[in-house]
Amino acid sequence: MPDRVRIALDAMGGDHGAEVILPGADVSLTRHPDIVYLLFGNRAALEPVLDRLPRLKAKSKLVHTEIAIRMDDKPSQALRYGRWKSSMWLAIDAVKKGEADVAVSAGNTGALMAMARFNLKMIHGIERPAIAALWPTMKGESIVLDVGASIGADETHLVNLAAMGSAMARVLFDIERPTVGLLNIGVEEVKGLEQVREAGRILREGQFPHFDYHGFVEGDDIGKGVVDVVVTEGFAGNIALKTAEGTAHQLASYLRAAMNRTWAARLGYLLARQAFRTLRDKMDPRKSNGGVFLGLNGVVIKSHGGADAEGTAAAIDMGYDMVRYELLAKIGQSMARDLKATATETARLASGVSS
Amino acid sequence: MPDRVRIALDAMGGDHGAEVILPGADVSLTRHPDIVYLLFGNRAALEPVLDRLPRLKAKSKLVHTEIAIRMDDKPSQALRYGRWKSSMWLAIDAVKKGEADVAVSAGNTGALMAMARFNLKMIHGIERPAIAALWPTMKGESIVLDVGASIGADETHLVNLAAMGSAMARVLFDIERPTVGLLNIGVEEVKGLEQVREAGRILREGQFPHFDYHGFVEGDDIGKGVVDVVVTEGFAGNIALKTAEGTAHQLASYLRAAMNRTWAARLGYLLARQAFRTLRDKMDPRKSNGGVFLGLNGVVIKSHGGADAEGTAAAIDMGYDMVRYELLAKIGQSMARDLKATATETARLASGVSS
């Protein structure tokens, strides 16, 4: 186990840039004093913030670059002006060169994905990467993927997502055979998109020794923790994730308003404030910020573009855990095994249809 | 304005059937004493429940049928054995014949949609129906559509959904020019599905005098109430809706658990119980149960298959409101006007691309 965790941080990413990312890095450092940072960004933007954060400054090395990827550029544009030299590229490249254990960025998702693929390359047997999110549930946590790495998924990709997600669940949750569900709009076999139905058939009929296929799940089953791994295409997955975050924000604000309305409510709030504090933590979507890019030869974490310091810290914590527990190596092994079974079964069952 | 509202109720639909639907109808009757019911279902199942609900029994006429649509049948199967004679068909047919003002069913969505289309027919100019949900937001309510009438949508259908949703918003929220957003996975122009991007372009560049196109919105913007109308394809819309419901359930259960943990929390709860009661109402997804089928020559409301009596009552209330305020007629007028503009603009702008 490494004696320290080296985190490459794209300090220019996200909606708020260094003003939020560096304080977030500092928060994470208080929880994990064995972190050291490589900070990539414009010195003029970073240094004034670093000067206010002496603890962070002492554990960081700043690598200057004038180029930052804009949030609204296409991946191809970002690659054109940002390859070799942007803060995002350099953070990923530090992982590639072995100078860092994990890269964290709150920047443009498409650009981050394109650069990570281009530089780190995919794990053998995987054609398309995925972003996996840890979703807090009534029973603990589930893994939901893909939450936005790519749009559209055929049945082969959906079955691959099942293998990738269950490999991650096996390691993170320490479960031998995680349960896998396919997100759909009805639990009945007849409903949903053609490719979701077809993936369901392959998963049901195939022999996948490393996970248990549960069947279709619906949006409200995610939070119930019905399965360990929820598989979905990136468009629907991203909408589900952000809708849940939005709903949590909305209900937290109702709660604050309700507890402030009358003197009795305010007094009640004071009495129960410890309970409210625990509750606030559980309801806070920032605490589960951070998507893991799966399928790459290296650990890259995507933080929410709009994350504040607390959210940024959660994404860095996730990267830290991935390194600390050697999750990527374990996931990689697990995934190689699962993907082999997946490829065999998909080919066998898909050919049964087309022939 | 009619002196009473005649509701045709498919008493056999949903996961729980008459045992839940009839008590729900009774709850709605306490709020709207001017309701009269036509109840369709198996006498043997309905009568014992009705005997326990004398108020409901007095305002209802029972129409016996032995045929109920199963929850897991394909629409084509359901049509085959259920046309002319199932409780679902008869409820819709009562609207068609003018014997009822609205049909409410918690049954199989696909079958309900197929039967409603087959019997009531689409409004001129609309090819595919949509299910619209009322979504509680920080600012009040928004309309989200489609939440599951059909899977997949090209740009023309998405623009039609904008017209249908804004017609409903104009009437329900009394706003002259509702704002419309397209659900996508990033606010940047470059992101998202091809057809969503193309619909965005048409809505942005076209002249739509009856609504304001806001641009793309993300999952977390729905609950913020960023726009009056959120337009999305049915698969993603259904997942968003159910995920939000699931999250609300989850957080409500965290809240209950937190308020029960210590004596101080319990005492705090007692003091603030009025505030909690209001909050519970706001957090309760059952209160916004009920999807309106848009695009049909008649009012059909889909209640959640898993709805309890309270949820059933909310769906019936929604049908009641649609009739009471003559919403369908007004929406129909508004929609005819909007769809004309929509067809013109879509044709003009789409042809600019393909030629």
C-alpha cells in the first residue's frame, strides 16, 4: 500500500475554477493528511488562493499552464487547443506518466473523457468508457452507470456496463456476486427500448458467473437499493442522477423553510438539531459528488461542474479511496474476467437471434 | 359549467385493484361532492368494498364486466381480449359516448394508451400522444412531458410536445407565454442526442408566438422550476419522474428515522409537528399522482399502478380539475393554434437542413 496518495488536480475546471477547487482540496487534506497534490493551472489564478491556504500550499506542487479547457467546447475543439498543454490534459498525463495516482477534474465532461481515452487508452476488451456514480440508497449505496460518458447504448454495451459496474461493486462493497438491474420504464418484460429488452434477454439467458441479473428496475428502485448495480445508457443515467440531486436540494429547502416558520418549529429544530445535522448529511447530494471513469488504464474522477468546496472534497475523497484500496487494479482484474464471460455470452446469445 | 363531474373509473386497474381504487374514489368524493362515478369492474370484487363505503356507493353506478386488463400484457394482446368489454375499455368508451367527462385508470399504461387512441382518436395534427405530469417545484409547479406514452422522439415530436405542454401550462397556470425547456444532459449547445439538438435549433430559430423557448435544461433544473414546461422523450421522462418520486420517498424515510432517534429529536418533532405535517404534504409524491394523456379527443388520466388510496384520490382530483375548468377544451383550442405554428416552423427550418 502506498505511503501517500498523489492527486493530480485540474485546478481550472468547473464553473467556479480555483476559487472553489483549491478550498475543496484543502478540506480533503484535513481528512486525508497523506494526500499530496499536483495542481495544474494558471499561476496568477492559483497563487492568491494558495496563499490563503498554507496547509494546502505545503502539500502541493503547482504546475503552471495558461491553457484551460472551456466548459462549452466540443471534445474535438478541446483536444485541438488543449492537448499536451491544458490543465486538464496535464492532470491526466501525470497519471499516465506515473507521477500521480489519480486525476480529478470538474471540467467539461466530454473533453475530459476524450483526453482520458486518448492518453490513457481503454482497458483491453472495452470499447467505450462509462462514468459510474455512487448512489446513496435506503440500504447503503449502489453503483449507477453510465451517468453521462456516452449517449446511446446497444445491447452489447449495456451488457459490458453490467460487467464493469459489478466489478466495481465487488471491490467497493465487498460482495462476491453483486446484483445487477437494467433501468427501464416498466418492470414488465414487454416494455422499454429494443436494445434494453435485448440486453435483458442476454443477461437473463446467459451464464455470467460473477454477478446476478435481477431484471428490470425503475427509477424509484434506485433509491430503494433494490440492486447493487443499476445499468443504463448515459443520457437517461445522467438525467436520473441530476433529477435525484435536484429533488434532494428541493426537499432540503422545504425542510429549512418549514423549520423556520413558527416559534414552535424553531424550538423543535433546536431540540432536534443533532438529528437534523445527520439528516442534512444524508440529504446532501454534494456528499456523493464524483463520477469514476471506468474502462481506462488509469483513475480519473469527474467532479460536478457546479460543485462547491464541499462537493470538490467529496470527489477528491473518492479518488483517494480508489487509490488507497487499490480499487482500480482490483476492478481491472475483476473486469477482465467478467468481460470475457460477457463477450462469450453476448456473442452466443446474439448470434442465436440473427442467424 | 357542468353541475356535476362524471368520472368513469377502471376499478380493476393497478397493482391493488378495487381494494385501493374504491377507497381512493371515496376520498376524492369527500373533497368534491359533485362527483358521480361510473365504476367498471367485476361485481364480485367491487360490491364487498362498496358495501363498506356507503357514501361512495350512493354516488356510483356499477357496470359489471368480467374482463380486466393484466398489468404485464402487450398493448396488442390487451386490445385483442379487452376491446369492447374490459373495465379499461368501458371506462374510455364512456367518455367517447359522452356518458362520462373523464376516464381514470391505474392499469397497464401501454394498453390504456392503445385503447384511448383507438377509441377516442388523436386531435387533428398530432400523431403521437403524450403523458404530461404536474411536477412540484420550488416555484410552484411545472409540466413535464412525455413521461412514458412513447419511447423515442424525433425533433418534430419534441417540438410538438413543446406546443402541447405549453398549451396545458397556459390554461393550468394562467400564463400567456409559458417558458419551455428541452431536457438534456448539459446546458451547452454541443451536448446531447442529435434529435434533441435539432429540436433545440428549431425552437430557438423558429417563430413560436405562444411560448418562449428557454433552451436546454438539466435534471436538477426541473425541481428548481426553471421553466414552466419541460420537454423530453418518454423513456428519459419516465425515468426522471420515478427517480424523483423515489428520492422523495427515501428522504422522507430518513426524516422519520432522524426524528425518532433520540428523546430530544422526538420532543423537537412534537413541537414542530405542524411544520412537519405541511412538509410531509410537500414531500409526498402521492399528492402529485396522475398523468394527463394529451393529444386525444377526450380526457384520460393515468394513475400510478402502485398508487394507494391517497394517490388514487390525487389522480381522480386531477381528472376532476381538468373537467371542472374545461381544461381540455381550452387546451385543445390553444393546441390547435400552437400546432399550426409548430408545423409551419418545423417544416420551414427542417427543410432548410435537408435541402
